[in-house]
Amino acid sequence: MNVISINSEEYNSNFHTIFWYLPVNISDSQKMELYKEFLLINGHNEHEEIAGAFQSFFNDNKENIPILLQAIKQVPAYLSEINPYPYIRKIIYAIGAQPEPYNIEALERLALSEDKEIKELALHQIDKRVELGRWEFEKNRQNGK
């Protein structure tokens, strides 16, 4: 039996294959639970795509918010070595897309951050939510996603 190291390129390739080609008979709620788990695990390069899924598809459950907040604290090394803020911005947008008022409460906590960039991203997202509401959720619902 060939054991694959979690940090090897072979693992990343296998992870990518499994992650994107999950059996079609898995329910959306089961898929969301897998995404929650994978968002906080290192050893793959799909974190940004997972964050985007929480903004676009898995945005109707307040229980996603603690996982998303934890993801800001646990930026994977491959993202933090270059510039972690595009990834953090995706996470903050995903938080904004979650149910109200829980999304606003989480964003207000992030706005208290000592990290100036996180604070600005959270404040921007609060302004958008106040002005537009949860437009991603409604847009996706109208498009049948």
C-alpha cells in the first residue's frame, strides 16, 4: 500500500481529484459539512475555492460563521507566504453572505481587529450589507443555484 504524505504534490493532486469529483449522490448538506472540514485542513490548495463556495452556495446557515472566522485565524502557509489578504477578503465576503443578523454581528467583531486590513475589509462588507443586503444569496436563489 502506498501511503501519501499530506504535504506531497501527489496528495494535492489526489485531494483535488477527490474534492472536485465527489459522488453526485452526496447531498448539499453533506457537501457543506465536507467543505467546512476541508477549509480548516492544510495539505491542499483548494482553500480559496472553498471560501468562494461559502459565499455563493453555502450561504444559508449561521453555523458556517464560526468556521469562517476560524479560517481567518488559520490561513494556510501557501497563502500567507505571499499575501493572505485576498484569501481573507474571500472569507469576509463569505461571512457577509451568511444569514442576517449573524453575518453583521461577525463582521462587527472583525471590525474590532487590530489588523488594519481585516478591519477595513470588515467595515467595507458591513457597508455593503447595510446597503445591499445578502444580494449573493438572493441572486443565486433566482438563478436556481
